[in-house]
Amino acid sequence: MSTPSRAADLAKFVAVLVVGALTVTLGGWYWFTRGGGGVDGHVYFTGDKPHGMSIGPNGWFAYSDDDANDWVEHAPTGRRWGGDMFYGVGVPALTSDGTHVSALGPDVRIRRESGEIEVPGTDLLVAQGDRSLQPGGEVEIIGLSEQHVAVVSCMSPQSEARLGEDVDGGTLVVSGVALEDGAVTWSHDTEVGCDTDLVTLFPEGLPEQEYVLITPQEETTQALDLDTGKVAKTFEDSPRGRVIVRGDEAVHRSGDEVTVTSLRSGDEIAQVSCPGARLDGVGESGGRLAPEGTPVVRCGDSVRLLGEDGFVEVDAPPVGKNQQVPDGGSVVHDRFLISRDGDELTLRDALADKEIGTVEVEDGFRIATNDPRGRLIVFYQPTDQLFGDSPESSFRIVDTRTTELIMSKDGLSPGADVSTDGFAIVSEYIENKAPARTEKRAWVVGVDEVQRP
């Protein structure tokens, strides 16, 4: 029989064991359900419950907080405006000065810190000039210049006709709305039905453009001037993916030949040909390249890069289907020749024939080739999961001008939203067991200073 003192000691010992077990259990539960903490790198913003985050040029991003307030914020300075609810549909377009452009039904809304301009669908119709038609029921943003936002709508004898539908008598009309005052300054009737897949939507993270590529016919691509609404050039026998536009340069592939034309002057700037030539990087950006991006022609196991004096040959393969840099080998992504030695990557500017530097990115990481190409390269690796059902990835994001690692984090949600001038949004979903709910955490990371080419 135990004495009272020994019984007390035993009770204390059991209590310590129980508390220790609970600590380990709860600590493990917290680790696996809450994630592994913050992001290492140049973090400008951390949101515990952000909604609808989107990236823009020049360090601007937009989001809604947990109280349904909408904000536009500038990462480098912390300047922020907003605070009420921005009604709109889809991802907004952001300008280099933080103007927020969105669509709601047939209307276009232009918001900035000084106030809001609402452009009704009837203004688009008046500019189009056909009194037999009525405004469409919705508009979508397809392009953004320094002066205009271009939107497409379905105008028809019926009221509130929708995009993507086969509408009797309907036609797709692209309209140019002035960002300064909301005036509809031009209208372009594409003369094709409303069910035509005319253009890819305006991608996040791109700066203002001069032209937008539209495909009114399956085999025809046109370069439309965003400030005049005029077709600068028509490329016959050119389905989507055969033309890239950067500034006023149009890079066009026809068979094995690639030509570069100035859309302003009409002059041919450069030409190259090789067996099996393909344009690289047209992907999700609809053939639009930012000034930070480089037109790339794939030529089998080598590439041709467009420089100031024409095309430059680089005797290395473009990034392959597995999107990895092989150990002891090299690949070309955009204008960069990337070589791997173990866990160390060396970046070289292939156009300038100059080494930039080295950075540690573990073997097995892939290059995110669908991101808009520019200052950042996103390396990712799907994560093997022990717990949870949501897919996860590890990220390493590199500044190509300095080879600095601006972000490193494991266990994030797949995909990063990237701007071409050096900023990105990454996120993770946090699963809570009690009460059962899923929350989102997000970070804005980026470079120290925006430096446009």
C-alpha cells in the first residue's frame, strides 16, 4: 500500500506525462493543421483572411478583407486606398498608378483614390452607332493601355445578350473607354457572332500594353490598337499562338519562318528561320509580352532570342515538358541561360552574354512556365503530403537581376500570381479541425525597387 507522499508523487508524475502527451499531440495537430509559419524573403503584406487577391503592375495589388471591404495597396510604400465594397465581376485590372478597373453587367467601373467613374453599357452602344442594336448584358476587359481600357460586349437586337452565346443578329463589339474621364472614344465592330472565342481575357500582372491580339476567325489574328480601335495588322493563316506582341513589335510565325514587324511603321525589323520553328511563351497571356519579357523562338535543341539587333542564337535547349534544369545541364527560359550544379543554379543573360550570379534552388524544382515572363522566375515543387487533402507546393522565387531569392516557402497552395516587374502573391489554405473550416493566408513578396527596361 502506497504512503500518502508516494501517492502524491505518482499523481504528479502521471499528470506530467498527460500534459506532455497533450502538448505533443496538440503541438503536432497545430503544426499539421495551421501550417509551418511565415514566408522567408521580401514580404510586403501578410493577410490572414484575404479574399479575391489580384496582382497588378508597379507593386499594386487588390484584395477584400474579412469585413468585405475592398482595398488597393502599393507594396513598396504601403500606400492604400478603398475601404468600402467594390461591386464587380471577375478579376479587376490594375494600372501602374493604382487605378482599379472592373466590370459589372454591361457597365465599366473605373475607381481611384479620388473617386469613381461608372460607364454604362448605353455609352458603349452610342459609340458603336447602330440604333438597331441594344447594349449587351455584360462586358469583359480584354486590354489596358496607358489611356484606355478595352472591353468586349455582345450587341444585338435583343436586350442584355450575353457573351459566348449564339445570339440572333448579335455582333461582338470592342470599345475603348478613356481611363481619365470614362468617355467611350472608339468602337470596333468585329463583325463576328457573340459565340466567337475572340480573345483571351486580360491577364493579371501585366503592365499597360499598346495592342491587343484578337482572333475573329479561327485562322486569322489581328493586332488592335488600344488607343484608336484600328486594326494595325491582320495575320492570315495564323490561328491563336502564331503571333506575339510586345510594345509595338509583332512577332509572327509562318511555317518555319519568324518575322518581326513594327506595328507603328509597318517595317520588318528582324527575321529568322529554322526547321520546326515555334514561338515560346504565348501561353496564358494571350500572346502578350511585357517590356521585361523576351520573344523566344524554339529551334529544336536550341533557341533564337530577339535582341536589339535581331535574333541571337543560343546553343542550349528551351525549358522542356518537365520544366526542370537537369543536374550538370542547362536550359533557356526567356532570355536566361540557367545551369545547375547540384542545388546551385547559375543564371546568365544570354542576350548580353553576361553571368548574373548564382542562387540555391534544390534539385527537382520546376520552372513555372505559364507565369507572365519578366523579372521573376518562379521555381516550384509539388510537396509530398503526410496529412491533409489539399495539394501543396514548395516555392523558390528568384529576382533575375540580382539572383536574390526573394521568397522561400514549403507547403503553399499551388500557383503564384506574378507581375512582370517583380512582385508575386503566394497563399496557403489552413484546415481547422474544430470548428471545421478552411481559411486562407496570403503574402505579397517582391523586389526592393521597380526598374522598368
